[in-house]
Amino acid sequence: MEIVATAIPEVLRLTLRRWRDTRGAFVETWNARACAAAGVTAAFVQDNLSWSTQTGAVRGLHYRAPPHAQGKLARVARGRIRDVAVDARRGSPSYGRWVAETLSAQNGARLWILRGFLHGFVTLEPDTEVACKVDAFYDRDSDGAVRFDDPDLAIDWGIDPAAAVLSDKDSAAGAWADFVSPFVHGAEP
């Protein structure tokens, strides 16, 4: 597994190694030892899978507030996405900055988004499946969202925001300027 830091060093891009032969390929999708060597020591408790039928489906920007905050390891099982993480940790040198990576079933890349970050993605192909390992159980009362196309964040989603396919929850998400972050830099476990 190749592990490299993104422009925000705590957010990591992990690329899986593939072994190919005449039958196809084999991929080791999780290796705790390799990830721990890169600083990803999360004890994952839940696997989530989302399936989006349309290109341009946006999911995010989501977060879970402490004490139910979640670190996520995202990968694409089928299709392709632009995956985005926004630093929401008050006091962080990269507070309000974002990174985006293209993840696909073809490139085998994953993104580690630690607690204290907003997370979202847009599908770049129809029938895209995204799998996320998370290190805390879902808690409805800690669920929150910030508008994906907030002008203060100015995220390049790689699509026309007017063409985005959104859930009711994401359509009603609040502005970054109104967001009172529950996260503090250095407090994430």
C-alpha cells in the first residue's frame, strides 16, 4: 500500500496494491499494520456503503459532533468520485481549507479523513458505490452538515453546482459562516 499525505498532512491518500494474473486481480483492502505505520490507528466499528445512480450526486459536507465524531476511510467499490475533506478544527493552521482527491474502482485510492473534518463527495460516474470504514457508531443527534457549495469554502467539485443532485438534508445544510465548529485542533483522539 502506498500512503501519502495530501495538502493537509493529516488527510492521507492510500493507494492499494493489486496483484494481477490471467484470472483478474487480488487486492488487500485493509491492513492494520501498514496503516498504523502511517499513523492511521483507528479501531473501525462499522462499514457503510452508499450507492448513487446518477452522475453529479453530492453527499456532504457531513460531520458527526463529539463525542460521536467519526474518522472515515473512504474508497470506491464501483465508479468514480471526487472526495472532499474540509478542516473544521478550530485553532488548526489549515482551518477552513479543503483537499480533494479522485477515488475510483480503477485507481484503488482511498482517503483517510480524521475526526474534526467535514466530508463529502460527488459522483463522477453513474452507479457509483462508495464504501467507508468508520471508527465510531452513527448517532443521529450528532449528525450535521454544511452546504457543499458554500462560497466561503469555494470547493472545486469538478461539476457545475447547479447540476448537483442533493438530498433534502444536504439542500437544507447551513452556511460555513454560520457553522459553530464542535471540533478543536489537538482534541481529536
